[in-house]
Amino acid sequence: MGDAFRVFVGALPEVCPRDAGRMVLTADAGGRCEVFTWDASTRTARQVTDRPGGTVHHAVDADAYVWWFDEDADGVGRWWFEPFDGGCRLPGLPGAPAGSPRGLAVTADGTVAAAVATRQGGTSLLVGRRGRVPREVLRTAGPARLGGITPEGDLVALATASDGDATVVVVTPSGRVLAALPRFDSADGPDEAAHPGEPGKRGGPGGRFWCRGFSPLRGRRELLLVHELEDRYQLATWTPHHGLAVHAWCRFDTEITASWYPDTDEVLVRQERHGRSLLHRVSLRDRARRVVPTPAGSLLDAAPRPGGGLHYLWTDAAHPPVPRSTDGIALPEPGPLPHVPGRHTDLWTPTPHGPVHTFLSLPGETAGGSAPGAGHPASGDSDAYADGAVGGPWPTVFLVHGGPADHDRDAYDATVHSLVASGYAVARVNYRGSTGYGPRWRRAFGADVGHAQVDDLAAVRADLVRRGLADDRATALWGVSWGAYLVLLALGSRPRTWQAGIAVKPVADWVSAHRLTTPALRALDVRWFGGTPEEVPERYSRSSPLTYASAVRAPLLLVGAEKDVKCPPEQIRSYTAALTAAGVAHEQLWLDTGHDGYDGAAHVAVLRRSLTFLHTCLPAPAADTPSRPPAPSGGPRPR
């Protein structure tokens, strides 16, 4: 294999702590996501895994052993490892129970810490030696993630997502609990255990904390945290001797993540602000911070390197992701990049609840690829396409992001590419509940689950029609997972607004979904709705697409996955049965996959079927349609 191949997911390679030129990453292997090694000195790659369902979870330790998680269609499996240059494959934690991966860390001396989600919905924290039977040092009843391990291996952090007052626990490898810190959530932010941001329980400094790992410097035993308050985020740290220290001077108005520099006590902060990324280098000791220059757009990943170097994965709407480094180390290249059609900008729609930000891609070409965006809500109609003077109106597809604690950004999207090349305008709306706009916007989720987001989508549609950009007779919704749920809710609750819909792996029947989904998502439902379906049936009914199925009038394509445990197929079938009973025309496509597949063939199949569906019910102007869809740039968006 040469030095050019497509990166499948939006993440940087993992770097060997003792040899910065040895890396492990996931990349495309004949349409599947698989694990590869990358040797920067020789610019060569080696494929490590070759599994029918693909492989995504991986790591590399200080001794250059490559780790990967061998999981089945339900996401259940075990860790394995082998030498960087190939050789015998061995179980990483032999004898450990099978489960779903929730984090892995390996110290320089081979001590391994791993969190594994159990089939019962709890989490097991395992500590041991590489290749030996581990010891379970802690078990939680609910979902959790590994928060980190000290370089000496003497402290391990587990960050849980329970409603209790002590939600991050620091333990020794013997299982002795050293600290139970107040109100922490998942180590990696929004996933199936995250939620859109209800106020945390109060205690200590108040707010919530997000665990970002122990300092890599030996002897420091310092845990890095992100502290979330009502209107801002700030850094915090914890040590066994001094406890919790909140660094209130280092605050940010929108969501951040943070990581230690590997050879100093400084921190790299990546801020997501209004759909674009900023980097900050912070010295907690000197109480100083500075912006690290990067091109305008989005950083899908960023990692500090020894000596002050930086690796990051950059993209914007007109350019597919490319890895960049400032330390001279060669990163794997993504291969020949396609020309991205369209004119890309962003605009703000005023609403009674605050301005709603939208990334807009229009058919056609402009010099330089991307058009300047509106930049800030105060800019009003000053953006390049405010009055529709450049053409239109166009048939418009609203790509609805999932999560819901996620956001669309100034970044390349293969689906946007295909739609714009086919003559459609594409709107990506960061409705209430989206990240990237501060805690208050994320918490503005609304009392009735889903309806605030549907209102925001409708407000942006009306704004685009008013501006002469969207064709009032030709607007469609397309979403995956939580985004697909909003598609169904919008089509049923506002049947005269939309002309077509595509829902891929949706929540279609809240009551049935609650009964059949994972324990983590059931707990999330209870937090959103304020109880179970038996306790608050009217709330589930009001927010369930099933309630409005008979009102749907627009053509609808439903895509389900037979092995989906997050948005189970049974609840989609109960919705399609209601459509059939009401005489509502619809199409169905069923995949033999789970919710989060690593095989690009399923993604391409959905893309092709969806484009055909749109061409039938929402004809677009003549355009240069690509002979085949571009390769997917990442996996499905989470619920």
C-alpha cells in the first residue's frame, strides 16, 4: 500500500508515545473502515485488521503494540494487540468479559486500564497487565467512560453519566476509592450517554465537569477537567493533595475540549464556536493563554506533540479533511481530493428564542470555492446571499444533524457534495440544543422534546424562502438517527411545510423505542421527558412521530437497520404500519447492519437510493451529477 489512501473517520492517527513516527489510524479498505499502521519515516502503511463488519476502535502503546477492538454487529467484543510491524495477535485482556468499548489506556510499563460496557447497561473498569487476566476494580450500574490513567498507573479515573452527586471516581489499581468528584459526565462528550444539557446538580463550585485525562508527566498526578457553568466553560484540575482547583480566569463562551501537551504542564484547548474551530495554548501555572493560528474552518481533531508541535485535521465546506503537522512529521495523506462544487456560506435567522445559525451550500461555482459567511448574528442580512441576487430559488434539502448534543459546522460533507452536484441547495441548521453556541443555547431544548427543533427548522425554511434562496414548493428534510427523528416529527406535525422527507435509522415510536433501546438511552429518555412512558405518557405521545403518522402528506423514504440497538427496527415497523393503515404512501429500505456501521457500502447504498428518491419527488434543475457518490468522510451521526 502506498502513502495515499482515504481517511475514513474524522480523527487523527494515534501516536506511539516513545516513537512519534509510528502511528495507528482507521482508513478505508475496500469500502470498510479498518485499522492501519503508518510509519512516518518510510511513509508506508500496513493494514492490521480485515473484518467483514469493519473495525474502528484502536490504540497504540509506548512499546508500539497496536490495539484494536474485535466487535460483533451489536458492538460487543474484546481488545486484541499485536506488534507494530506485524506478528502474533494476542488477547489484550484475556478472560475479561465481552462488552462494548468505553476507553482504553496503556502506561509505559504495560499497565492497562479499560472500561467495558456490560450487556446489563453497567460499566466494568478493568486494570491489569498487557496480555494478562485483568482485575475488575470498579463496576457501575449505569454507563461510564474511562477518564484516564496516570503515567505510573497508580490512579485511574472513571467518568460516569449517572444522576448521582458523585459521578467521577478516582481509584487505585487495587480498587481503593480515593475521590468521588461532584457531577462529572462522560469522558468524551456527547454519545449515547450524553444529553443536551439540563443543569447539573449543585455541589462544590456548581455546574458540571468533563474529564479530560491525567497529566502525562510522571509525578504530577493531575487530572484535567472542563467545568461547565450556566453561561460559560472554564478549565479545572484535581490532584490527590490539593483537591479541585477551578481556573476561573480561563473561560470560554462556547464548548471546549482540552488535552495536555505531552512534555510540559501546558494545555491545548479546542473551542467549537458558531460552527468553526479555534485553538488556544494555555499555561495554567502562568495564568496565560494565546490563540494558536490555524486556517478558518473546522478542526475535526487536534493533538499537541512534543516540543510544542501540533497535529490537526482541517476542513471547511469546500475542502475535504486533510491532516497537517507543524513538527515536520509526515502524516498519512488522504489521497487525491475531489473538486467540491457549490458556493458555501452561512446566515443567521432571527427568532423569538434567539438567532439560528445555518450553513448553506448552493449549486454553481465561485472563484475560490467558498463565499464569505455572515459571521455573526449582528450582521443581519449582510451576507453574500441575503437577497438571492446570485440566483435561485433552488429546490432545497435540509440535512438535519443528529445528537442532539452535536452541531453542523463549516466542514466537508459527502452528502452535501452529492446534493449540490445534483442541483440542490443544502441547509444545515444548528437548532436549539446544538453544541457550539454556549451552554444556554444547548439547554434551550424546549419543554416538549423535538418540537423546538422542528420550529427552528421551519423558521429557517421561511427565512430562506423570503430571501429567494429556497423554492417554497420544493423543500425536503433528510436526517440520520436523532436527525431522522426530527424529520418524521416535522413531516407529521407540519405536513403543509415540507415536500419530501428521508429518515435514516430514526426514533419513530418513543414508547416502543424506550422499551427496546439500550439502558443508557432509556435513562436519557427519562431525563428528557421527566419519567418513563408509564409515568408521563402524554409527554411521550406529544413528541412521538407515531402520534402524527396519519397526518403525513409528503413523500417519505424510511431506512432501518435490522441490527440497530439504539433505534430498534421494531419501532420503525410500528410507524410504517401506522402509515399503511392511514393510506400514507412511503418507501422503505432495510440494511443488514447496526446503528453505527463501519462498512461504507451501506452508506453508499443509502445515498444512491435517497438521491433517486429526491429526483422523483423533488426534481432539481439540470446539473453535472457525479457518476458515483464521493466516498463517505465519516460514520453515521450519533443519536
